[in-house]
Amino acid sequence: MLKPTVTFVEEEMNRRPTLAQVAELAGVSHQTVSRVVNGFEGVRPATREKVQAAIDELGYRRNAAARALVTSESKLIGVVAMGSFLYGPTSTLAALEHSARDHGYMILLSTVTHLESDITRAVQQSLERGVDALVIIANRNGYIEKLDKLDPGVPMVIAGPRPHNAHGHNFAYVDQEQGAEMAVQHLVDIGHRKLCLITGPNDWVDSQQRFTAAVSTCYKEGLNPLVKFGDWSGEAGYRIGQELLDLPITKRPTAIFSANDAMAEGVILALSEQGLRVPDDMSIVGFDDDPHSAFFTPPLTTVRQDFTAQGQLVLDALIRMIGGLDPDLHPVPAELIVRSSTKSLI
């Protein structure tokens, strides 16, 4: 007869010290140990010290499921995110996970292909696992209508730009419009009047907000910018760079604002292949300050998004809401990082 297989998890569970073993070593009841590990009052200091010494000696750890029964908290935060490998969403997720860990929470991640159609199911699955709160990482249009119909019953924060049609939701985001305005204003302030704006995809909220702010800043300065439509990729930037080279020299812009760093890198490559130098022949500003932007040739002037601050803001808001307080949310300011890809004409 075959013996049942003992899994690694079962072996690990069997090796873990139990509450009864802690009680035996400390010479107290298991009820007393339970009161100590769950932080209840009514235990004498000397007894609490004996129990803690036994816990330390045995390496006892509380069972998370048992703790959840006592405290009504799972210490789980459900995160629903698009399955995107772009710098912004992945950085938001990484910052959120790090901040959650610092606060003693774990992330239960659901990645969806189509946020608009899959979001309801993903939220429901998170709730079925007993999460204390929800975070939606969303940058594209179309998801707000789905969220409007949901009543998750737990605190929820959206980590991403606030669409103009969003009402009644809590958002934690980097100020996209402020960042784009700073980028264009920098080019204007150093003497550029012939500008090209490269947009991101039209179905991304942050792309729309960056473009709207960039155009508004141009109009405020009396400029009529050339507009090129991109898709966040370096390939799109390279194509647009070639299109700019096809223009007569008198029609070419002297400076470019690219809605992200990857497209800026593509433009720089296209120009350099034809013997044009950045910034001597054309200045360029990106957006994101991705880890490679400081090592472009030349190092890229760009707008930095503080994703660490965004992640901290999300967790602080959720913890306040779990405790029955207002979330106290505010936009995270963007920061212009001036490097070597822009040159003054003054």
C-alpha cells in the first residue's frame, strides 16, 4: 500500500512551534499565550515577559488566518491592475508593494487584460479572499463607469490619474498636467518658439492630461505647436523623428516635448542617424524619468514622477479609511529634471 505523500508545506507546518509548546515552556496556559500574542490587556508584566521569552526561544509565529479571526483583519490588500509592462504602471505597483510591506500588509494581485470588462470579476475575487482594502491601478479610459456600479464594502483607492468624469472615488496620482506644463515652459523659457508635441495613446488618461496641459501652455505663450501622435514606444518616437527630418529645415521644430522617455529616446536615435545632434540641432524633453534616461546620449531632460510618494500616499489613505478616517489624499507634485538634452537659444 502506498504511503500518502507529505508535502514540503505540511512538513514545514509540522516543524513550526505551536501555541501549546510556547505555553508549556513558559509554564502558563495556552489562553494566556493567546492573550499575549494578540496584544490583549490583563496579563501581568512578569507573565508577559515569560511568554515573550518562550516565543523568542522557540521562534513562534502567529498564524495569519487565526489572527484574522481575532482582529477581523486579514492584512491583505487587493490590487487590480492592467497587465502592462510600461514604466509608469509597473513602478506604481512596485512602490505600492514596498509601502504595503512596510505597513505589515501583503498584496493580493489580480492582473487583467481588459480593465474595463474584467474589473468587476477581479474585484469580486479579491473580496472573496477577505481583503481589508482595494487598490485599482488604472490609466486608461473606460473603467470609471464599471467602478461606479461597484459597492465593494471595503476602502478603495485608485492609483492613477483622475479622469474628468470621475466623481465620488478616491485617487492617488502624480500631477500629470503640472508636469507637462513645466516641461513646455522650460523650453519656452530658454528661447524655443517652434515646438513639437509628441502624445501618448489617446485612450490613456495621463496621455490626454499631459497633451492638454502642453497645448494650453503653448497657446498661453502664443505658440502653435506641431503635434505628432505616438503610442509610448521607442519605435513610435523613431518614426516621428524620421517624419521631422522629412520636413524642410525652416519648418522643423527647434524643440520637442515627448509624453514619455521611451519615445524621446526613439527621436534622439532617428536624429543621430542622420547626423543631427541633440541639443545642438534640436532640444528634447521627456516624461517619467525612467532609470535609463540619465544614461541616454545625451542625458535626458525629463519630468520625474515620484512613484514612491504615490505608493506611500495610497497606503496611508487606506489605513486611515480602515480606521474610519478620511483618506486625506492630494496630488503628488511632479519635478522637472534638467539634464543635457535641452539648450538655450537666448
